[in-house]
Amino acid sequence: MKNWAGNLTFSAKEFIEIDNISKLQQVVSNSQGVKVLATGHSFNAIGDTKDTLISLKNLSNAIEIDSQNAQALIPAGMAYADAARYLESKGWAFSNMASLGEGNNCWSDLNWNSWFWK
Ligand SMILES: Cc1cc2nc3c(=O)[nH]c(=O)nc-3n(C[C@H](O)[C@H](O)[C@H](O)COP(=O)(O)OP(=O)(O)OC[C@H]3O[C@@H](n4cnc5c(N)ncnc54)[C@H](O)[C@@H]3O)c2cc1C
């Protein structure tokens, strides 16, 4: 398995797609080390591990909007563009956008608590 640019081959001994919290807990407690892989757009080895790589893209949750503080709690595996579309449907928007919204994962680009504007 390679990153988006193809310049890096991941060295993890296993890759697991997480679709529920109990599976996540089980994988974390049974592994020597766990790293989350999003879309692998990073050009360096920051997302690599020799142990277990997981994907959270199937771990779905709803976005929670805190209108008073102009903040949103966004699920860890959600793509940037999906979050942007959801916010737009509610009359909000990110204050800026990366160029690869369809692929990129919100966590790695924004972190969980994202500021956004109306
Ligand atoms: C063509 C191209 C254009 C780009 N344009 C921009 C741009 O306009 N603006 C910009 O800011 N960046 C840009 N980037 C850089 C890119 O946004 C970053 O490299 C970003 O970190 C990649 O996100 P990813 O979702 O692919 O994460 P990955 O590369 O898969 O992971 C990045 C890091 O985040 C961690 N991580 C990912 N998801 C989670 C999670 N759910 N929980 C915990 N840790 C997690 C990984 O373990 C790793 O350490 C671009 C990259 C490319 C290839």
C-alpha cells in the first residue's frame, strides 16, 4: 500500500477498517501500536507505522454544530468535502478550505474542533 504520491510504501503489518467503537477498542488494546491512515495525502512517513494502521472512514457519526460558539464537532474519519457540504446545508462554512477536499480527512487537516463561519 502506497501514499497518494506513490513515493512511500507503508510498512504496517496490518491494515484494519474500523466501523464501530468496540472494534476500535479491541484493535487498540490488542496492538503494539496504532496509527490512523486517512487518505495518505501526506508526502512523508508521518502516517506510517510498523504495527497497525487503521482507517476510520466507516466510523460514521453526525456533525454536531455549536452555533453559539461557531464551532463544530466533526467525526474523525469524515472527508473534508462531506463536512463542508453538511455545514453549507445548515448555512455555515469553513473559514478556509484545502485544495483536496474530496479526499482529505477532516481530522488531519483541521483537528476535531473546527472553527467555521456563517
Ligand atoms: C495534491 C495535494 C494538495 C494538497 N493541498 C493542500 C492544501 O491546499 N492545504 C493543506 O493544508 N494541505 C494540503 N495538502 C497536504 C495534505 O492536506 C496533508 O498532507 C494532510 O495531512 C493529508 O491528509 P490525509 O487526510 O490524507 O491524512 P494522512 O496523510 O493519511 O495522515 C496525516 C496524519 O494525520 C494522522 N491522522 C489522519 N487521520 C486521523 C484520525 N482520524 N485520527 C488521528 N490521526 C489521524 C495520520 O496518522 C498522520 O499522522 C495537499 C496534499 C496533496 C497531495
